[in-house]
Amino acid sequence: MLNIILVNAHNYLGRGDEYVAKLKQGITRNLTVNHTFYVLTEQDLPEGATGWWNKLFLFQPGRFTGRCLFFDLDTVITGNLDDIAAYDGEFAMVDDWFHPHLATSSVMAWEAGKADQIYTSWEAAGKPQFHPRGDGGWIEQILPHADRFQKLFPGQFVSFKASCGNGVPEGARVVAFHGLPRPHHLSDLMNHW
């Protein structure tokens, strides 16, 4: 069973429930693999993190078992996810859209228990709330040789800002948003969102 994990801490953008519902609909339409959704809110997450740092609790030892696939809430699914869901490596994340030698945490996949050091090292460091590149920088610092989705699945992961100036590219399955605009600002993506 695949765990699909979303984090909606403190009602993301004041529209967290809407974003969760839309993303779950997009995933359900585009995934035939047997899966279970987990939506973590502030009630599920221990004290000690703000904003994106809440993602580090995904790697708390014992939180999940089996395969895990995480999406940021401001992600739009535009195609079949079965190949992506079949990823069976230890850990994968996304290249930074404008600096591809760096990584981001907008989509991540892992085998539960194989990336616990992300959390345990953060906890041992006193749960810092700063890294020059945020939580993605922390994760990349701990797992510098993580697989990258764009290399595993060329053309399937795109950034709205960097790749969708003329519409969503053919073959794209995951459109990541980072900053403005947000998915709810764009009526032409509503058929996917």
C-alpha cells in the first residue's frame, strides 16, 4: 500500500481544506495504484516547527510504514502518476526549478525508515527553523545523493513559473507552484485542479 501524504498545518493560505480536496481529487483521478491518503495537520504534528519545517516530521521514526509519496499542497496533477508511484528507491526529491544542481522538497518519495536521519539529525540539532534554502536545503544536506525526479521521469515534473508560460507542456504530470501565482488564481488550470 502506498502512503500519499499531504501537510496542511494551520490551514495553508487560509484555503488549506480546499487545496487538500483539489489535490486529492487530482491524485485519485490519475493514480490506479492502491493507496491511502494521510493529511497531517497541526493536531498530528508535535510542537517544534513552523511553516515548511513541519515536513520534517514526515521522517520521524515510526510515523509511517511502507512506501511514501509526498506532495506540497500547491501542486496540480495533470497526468497519470503510476510510474512515479512505482519509484522504489530509498529517497527522491525534485530539482530546484531555477537552480537544478540544488533540490527542493515539493515532491518527495521514500521507503519509510530509510530517511529517518532527516528528522533525527534535525532533532539532535535542536530543531532549527532556519536554513538558507529552507527545509529542502536541510534535507539535501542530510541526503546529498538523493534521486531526482526530473532525471527519473524527464518532462513529467514541471514548474508553473519556469515551464508553463505557453500552457502546461505535453507529457507533464506534476505542476509545482512556488510563490505567486497560486493554483486558485488560474482559471485555465481549474480543469486539472
